[in-house]
Amino acid sequence: MTHLSQTPRVGVVMGSDSDWPVMLAAAEALAEFDIPHEVQVVSAHRMPQEMLEYGTSAAERGLSVIIAGAGGAAHLPGMLASTTPLPVIGVPVQLKTLDGMDSLLSIVQMPAGVPVATVSINGARNAGLLAVKMLAANTDDDALRLREALTTFSADLKDQAQAK
Ligand code: RP5
């Protein structure tokens, strides 16, 4: 499914529908900054051909960043990172066993040369915000818009911290 009408800039993918309650926060963060994005289930283990196709076609389809969430033996972010020149942000999804440590370690401990930017366990909101910052690092007009929006966002965070 695709959210917002323009060509997606960010792909939000996950290993199972069951990851969506966590991964929703990434999509919400992107929507807050009006970033066109798509959401899809692409399991590394249960649909490897689709996963390969997703990774190898992502850049030519216009994506700039991929956010990938998975739980347990969470190989999806790393496998996608091995198939695309785009930056991949990994979200370790907490399952009922092992407190999400298995997901975290599966994603964070990548071999040199195949980086995945790993956020905290269930840290999908930060994954979305990190994708926004990656897009804001460009030099196009939309990046300028995002930098201004992020400046306002950070000022709001400061106000919220001081209001406590
Ligand atoms: C992983 O297995 C998925 O990312 C999910 O976190 C976990 C459990 O999947 P389901 O059994 O709920 O489909 O591949």
C-alpha cells in the first residue's frame, strides 16, 4: 500500500503484518513531515524473492531511504542493505520472548561494509525521524523545507522538556 499521493521517497517494510503496530510510528513520523512513503510486508525468510526484488528496485523506483522492521531472527534490514545503495534504517521489533534483544542483536551487528542504522527496540518513531533527517541533508527545495520543519520540531521538543 502507498500512503500519500506522490512517488514514495521512503519505503517502510516489515517482516510480518504483526510488526505493523510497532512500525506504524515510523509511518506517522513521515506523515507529520509530509513525506510520501509506502508500506509493505516483505519477509526475508518467507518471501525471499520479493525481498530481493524490493531491495534491487528501490532506488530506481525513486526511494531514498528504506526503514525495515523485523523481530526475532531479524534479517530483513541487513539483507535489504546488501541489495541496495540506499541507506537502510533497522527497527528491532520486540517479540514475546527474549525482550527484543534477539531482534536488536540480529540487526545491529552487521559486517563491515554493509551498514544498517539501527534504532532502539520498537524505536520506529526515531526511524521515521532519522529518515526525515536523511532527506533534509539533500540540497533540493524539499530538503530546505524539511530543515526548517525540523528546526521547529526541535524547538517544540525543548519546550516540552521544559514544561515538565
Ligand atoms: C519476523 O517474525 C517478523 O518480522 C515478525 O516480527 C516475527 C513474527 O512473525 P509472525 O509469526 O507474527 O508472522 O520475521
